[in-house]
Amino acid sequence: MSLRTPAIVIALLGMALAFVACKPEPEPPTGGGSSGPTPYDLDLPANLPPMTQPANNPLTNEGVALGRFLFFDERLSDDNTQACASCHVQSFAFTDEGNVFSEGINGIAGDRNAMAIINLGWGTSFFWDGRAATLEAQALQPVVNVVEMHETWPDVAAKLGADPAYPPLFNAAFGDPRIDSIQVTKAIAQFMRIMVSGNSKFDRVLRGEDAFTTDESLGFELFQKEGGPVGVPIPLPGGGFVIGQGGADCFHCHSTAGSLFTDGQFHNNGLDSDFVDLGRYLVTGDPFDSAKFKTPTLRNIALTAPYMHDGRFATLDEVIEHYDQGGHASSTIDPFMKFTDPDQTLELTPAKKAQLTAFLNTLTDMDFVNDPKFSDPGEP
């Protein structure tokens, strides 16, 4: 049975200014004309916000096509066995095939779960700890990381330059056949910016093209409501309180604004009382940032297990149970994790948990997962 209550309709309409159908994007060509690279027509779904492109690296057909080749090229690693795509697999929404930690070229495991590459064009920081401010800066790091690709940029440039196919592609994309870390990462960043997920059932409902089932609708309501017993004041650390609404309390960090399902900020969501990974603190040096990690998007969440920065939860049921129980108190736990008293949980019933899961499943976008323009293009 389908259900769209007035509350849901109001909430959905409030998140979109206009509704238009998604159109497939053209396959980027691999060569530019004499006038330079051709601007890429990124046709975004109406419920997603405009994407700001960097002035020094605008999207072009030629740059995107080059970035796609590079994303799948194993020559970016020291032993020519590991590409960006090795840990970001399309069928798993560009995460690492269910692995808790990715292995680098020498079989050494990392210490954080590979984040999904989804809608990163709206990001303002990258990696779990936000140590990169741009996609270009993010793309620089895995190549030289001793655990991941363990290569040097001069060696990468030499290997790519020895392939006669690459200099013309760089020339078409940037008007210069030289190959270096700046040009390589610009192209990869362009490719990642077009990796837009915006045709899940949630998106179609938002655009008036589909309708939630009863459980999906109730799950969406839970997602957007404060937790705690209905009508009971819930004190917040540092003062103040909110009124419990019997909800799941997801919306604070996984904001539905702009349909991105992340606030782009850093939170300690109560995973541990004693910190093993200091997270954002390793970047800022601020003790207040200890054990804080970037909020990941929930888009395609059903495909991106395991969950959390260390992959500790194998299923969505485990994630929901963690939040239902309130997590573990610590010096930097987020104010939104209000339920640090063992006797005060979200009190989600089995039925509510099932409804919340049903809504989260509406964020799966199989068009994104199966889109041929994100697939391995083969040899350049």
C-alpha cells in the first residue's frame, strides 16, 4: 500500500523548489577541439542543489574522460596493481566490497573503512578526518600513502607519459601534454564530481514521481523527529533541552537539506568511551575534536556496509541499535547523542526499527550503481 500523509508531503515539498525529471548525461568524448576543452553539461536532478565548480578546474568533457581513465589505472601504484577503483567499487556504491579495512599494495591493511564516493562535488572537506579541503587535494594523498599505493608522483608521471595514449588526452583536457600530479588530480577530481546519485526512490518521491509505502513513510517521519519519550524534556549537555517526539533523531547530522543526507561536519557519535582513533584531532590538534569523524552521506547506505569509520557494524540493524541505546559517554560526545544514561534510550520498538530501515532502503539508487559512464573504460 502507498501512503503520502500531509505531513510527509509538506516535508518533501519544503526540500525542493522545483521538480523536473532526470535526464541521462551524455557520454563524455575523449578529445577536444582546437578551441580547447568542451564544458561538461552536468544535468542535476531538481531536488539537488547547484554544484559550485572550482574556477581553476571546471568540468569539461575531456577532463572527465581523462579522469575516468586515471581512476581505473593501476599504474598509479608502485607495483601497478592498485587503482582508485580497487577500493571504491561501483557495485558497492564505490566502497570496498564489504571489507572493514582496505589493503594496500603490500597487503597491509589500513585502519579506516573506505568512504563512499557519492555526491562529493558538494563536499567541503574529505576523508573521515577532513584533512583535505578539496577533491583535488584528496586525490593527491592515496598515491603517496605508504599503506595504499606507496608510489611517488614523479614515477606515476613517468609511467603514464610512457603510454602514447596519455599525452594527447592531457593536451585535450588541459591544453598541455605534460603529465604531473596537478593535472592528474584535477582530472580525477572532475570525474568524481560527476558521480552524482539523485534517482533513488526518495528522490522520485521528492519530485512527485513515486510514493512511499506505509512503512517507508513512517520511517521518514521517525528519521526527522527528536528522540525520547513524547512530550518529555530531554536535557542537553551544556544546558538547554529538547522535547522528545518518539523519533529516531537522525536528522541532526544526516540533514535532508539539499537531499545530501550529511551536514558535512564532524561528530563523536558515542562509539567509545576510551578513544582508539582520535579522528579530527589528528588534523586540528584541538582536544575538543578527539574522536570526531565526518558525517557520511546515507545515500546508498544499504550497499555500503560495514559502517562507521572503523567498519565495526556489519549491518544497518546494528547501527540502529547503537543509536537506540545512546552510545558511550565521553568528554567529546556530541550533544545530539542525548541518551548517555543507560536507563534513557531512544526506545525504538521493533516496528519502528523496521520502518526506519524501510526508509533508509529508499535511498538506494541503482541507476547510479549501474551507470555505464562511471564504469571501467578499459585502456586509454
